[in-house]
Amino acid sequence: MADPGDRLLTLSPLLHQLEPVLLAQDQPVYLVGGAVRDALRDEAYHDLDFAVAAEAIPLAFAVGNALKLPAYALDRERDVGRVVLPDSNAFLDFAAFRGPTLEADLRDRDFTINALALPTGIRHVAGIIDPCDGQADLAAGLIRLTHPQAITADPVRALRALRMVIRFQAVMTADTEQAVRAAAPDLNTISPERVRDELLKLLMSPAPGRAVQMMAALDLLPVILPEIAALAPVEQSPPHHEPVLAHTVSVLQLLAAVEAMVVAQQEIDPAISADVAAALLAAQADLDRFSPGLQAHFSRPVDGGLSGAELLRLGALFHDAGKAQTQTIAEGPQGSRIRFLGHEGVSAQLAGQCLRRLHFSNAAVDYVKHIVQGHMRPLLLTQLTRRAIYRYFRATGPAGLDIGLLSLADHLAMYGGPGPAGTWDALLARIVTLFTHYFNHHEETVTPPPLVSGSDIMQHVGIRPGPEVGDLLEKIAEAQATGEIHTSQEALQLAGDLHATKQGERD
């Protein structure tokens, strides 16, 4: 039988470039953490972390010079340096041992599966340094603390534990779960930015709904997202079949499935029920032509180091946040009827409140609020005239794309599937029409190029600067989008007619 220790590890090709520099050092250099863990799983790791006994920052600059890449001191007090890989949006981090020896460093890390090291030049499993038996836990699917105080030392590791569970389809050991639950109050003692970053990683995982479920089950949700935790007991009337928090979890999970199939063109998740799978296959068939445009939309950078994809997940998380505050229950001949009038506006306010608390950028806050505020619009559209399409995107802007995909997930979650005959097909047809106009007829229907300027209108109509000018420009743009006018002369004629009508009403 072959010795498993002889198995070659799947390591980043970048290590071949780095080895001459690393082996030339007068001290051993070790690849540590996630890169070693993922090599055991035959997976490539995005960033590479290295540990040395001392002088880590000078080593970072030496590597940067060798690769002709920028390097800087990330943390002078702890002797941590970083090399930036701009082409791949990745980093090489070099850190001094967190203790007197490599073993002490590894034992001071968070989880056993991350407490692994590989000396430079070694490429076999047998060469891995593993003082906490992390390889055994990785094989068994266990998330275990390296020591009892691992989460107490850094409470954000409580959220990281959830991320490890989801990524590796693992389970926490009982003592790890207990430590995560106990750390919940301590999350208020660390910087909001670190909590924000871990929250985003959870929401961008393949199972964002499960992440929220686990945060609730382990008492983390009331600390991080009290606005969402408040939704747990809030009941809803049919066609909803779940309380609001459970519905939010379902929406997040189904949104991930919608994105995977429609945007990324991935195969369907085998865990999804047959009727939902059929609905998603129909969506993929109808929307796949928009995949390149949607991919560009979601990969766009947003102020604060975010991406468009992250904003949509946040919009889904908060889309019903206002239901706890807006719930009304009315008794009638058919029984109780639960309503949430105006919940989208309250949800948007709560989203802004929470995201500011977590130090999201103003651009991110405003955009997520836009998604939340408008998430009901596709469900309320009846006739998709050019005027209705123009008004939809005038109100939502690019967020209209996010809202369209969110409405698909919301529908599937509300009914627990495609719903009554024809409802899914009707919604899907609505989204296809909206997306067709956004991507294929943008300058005709969504944002027509101006036919006239405000100065043209003031000169033609004989009015001074003021709100009426903007109002006339807006009415001209709408008439242009609906195909009622096509030339600057027609635009000025319309402005004159509208002004005359307004004057007549005043007289």
C-alpha cells in the first residue's frame, strides 16, 4: 500500500518563483495556515502566509524586490510585512512567530485545521508540521479549537468558525461550539470593521442562509444584527409559509442558487427540491443571455473595497427587516390577516442603521437601501409598457437588476417553490423584459440621451432657473423613452405645451 505521506501536495505555482529567495535566507521560512490546509484538499489558496522566527518585514521587502512587486510593513509592532500581487488581487504575508518557536506559533492559531506549516522546498504530505492533529480533524470534518482560549483571545474567530463549518461542510466539536456561543457578547468589544468583513465572507459563502441560521442558533445574531434577530418570532399570512427570519434564510439560500445558475452558469445544486430546480432551470434558459452583463454588474468595485455581488446579498438579508415593526393583525370572517404595510421603507431605514454601525461606506449603504426600498416593485408591475419600464429604472437605477434577481428568490421562498400555476412564468417573463430593456435598449427606454438642455428649455419657454426646469426635463425624458417624441424640436414643443398647461391651471 502506498504511503499517504509520499503524496505530493497541490501548491501554488507562485511558490516555484519564491523558493530561490526563501531558501537563500539565513533562517527557515514556513508556509503556514490555509495554504497548507487547502493543499491537502488539492485546492489552490488565494493568499499565501509565511512565518519566520524574526525579521519578517525585511523578508517581505526582499521578496517584493525579487518579484518586482510592491511591499510594505503591515504591522511593525508584530513584525508583519506584505507583498501585493495586483494582477491576482492577492497577498503574500510574512509574519514573525507568535511565540518563541514555530510550534508555539501554530498552537496559538484559531483552529487545528489552520495550525499547519510546510518548510520551504518540501512538497510532500509527510513534510507537514502538525502539532494539533489538524490533518485528522480535516479528514474527519471537525472544526476544533487549538486551545480553550483561542476564541477568547480574538472573538471574531467565533464568526470564522461558522465560515469553516460552511466551507468544509464540517461540524464544530462541542467545546468549540460552547466557546463560540460564550464569545457572543465579546463581539461588541472588537472593531466593527473586522465584524463587517467576517459577516461579508459568511454572506458570500455558498450557504448564506445557513450562516444566518447558525448565527441565530449560537446567539451571535442578536449581537451583530439585532434588526434581523428581531424577525424570528414574526409570523406571516399565506402564501408565506415561514416566519420572517426563516423566510429571510430561505431567500438568501435561494438567491445563492439563482446567482449560481443565472449569473455564473453553474450546475444546479443537487440538494434543491425538484420543483425549485425546474423553476431555476427555466430561469437559466430565459436569462442566460444576460449572464455576461450581470457578471460585470456584480464584479464592479464599490467604494469601501466591496463588490456589487456583496451588495445584493446584503439587500436580501435586510429586505424584510422592517416587518417586526410594521406587523398588523386584523381579524376577519376568514380568520386573522397579517399585513406589513410600508415595511420596505422601514426595512431600508434599518438596513442603513445597521450598515453604518458596521462602518460600511456611504455608497454601499445607499445602494443597499435602494435594493431594499424597491424589492417589491417587480411583484407590483402589471403591464410592462415602455413608460412602466422607464419609471422602474428611474426609481431603481442599476439596482433594478439586483431587485429583479432578488424578486425571483423571494417568490420561490414565499411559496416554497414556483407557486400557483403561471405565477412563476409571469414573474420570470417580467424580469426578462426588464433585463432586455436594460441591456439591449438602454438608451431607448432606460436612460435616453437628452434631446435638450435646461438652458434650451428656459430660453424657449421663457422661464428662470427653478424646479420647473427639472420637472420639464424629466417629462421630456419620459416622453422620449415611451417613443412619443424623437427630436429636439418635439422636446421643446412638449416643454412649451406643459408650461402653458401649468400656467393655465394657475390662472
